[in-house]
Amino acid sequence: MLVLLPFISDIHLKEPVGIAESLHNLSLVKDFCTGHLPANGYIFTAEDLLYASDSIKPSLLAFLTQLFHYFFLAPLDIVKPRVKLSGK
């Protein structure tokens, strides 16, 4: 598992997630991408992701692939491995 900065604690995860919480979460993702990724692949508007049509899905998959690359395949300095507790 990986731990990413304090952004995780700011994400709204209550059930159900409303429009305001979704917009807040999307702004956190956008801020994270523009501030911490070497190539800003976040090209979406809030409407693109809230009301994703079939035409936007390839771009969304490419973005998620880029995040996977930065977090798992070639981790950036901001990605820290979680320390396992001994004996568990």
C-alpha cells in the first residue's frame, strides 16, 4: 500500500456523495495533479467527470493509467511505501 500526503484526509467519502462533495474531491485531484505531477494530465472540467459520456472515457482511462504509472511503476518522491508492522 502507498500513502499519499495529507490529501487523503481531505477527501469526502460519506455515503451518498453529493454534488458538492464530488466537486470538492475533483478540485483536490486537480490541485494534486497540477502541484505534484511532472506532467499535468488533468485536462478535465468538473462536468466532464460528473456527467462522463462515452466519448470522454478513453481520456479518463489514459489519465488513470498515468496516475498508476506515477504511483506504482515509477513512483514519484511524494509516494512513500507504508511501513508494515512487525508480527502482524
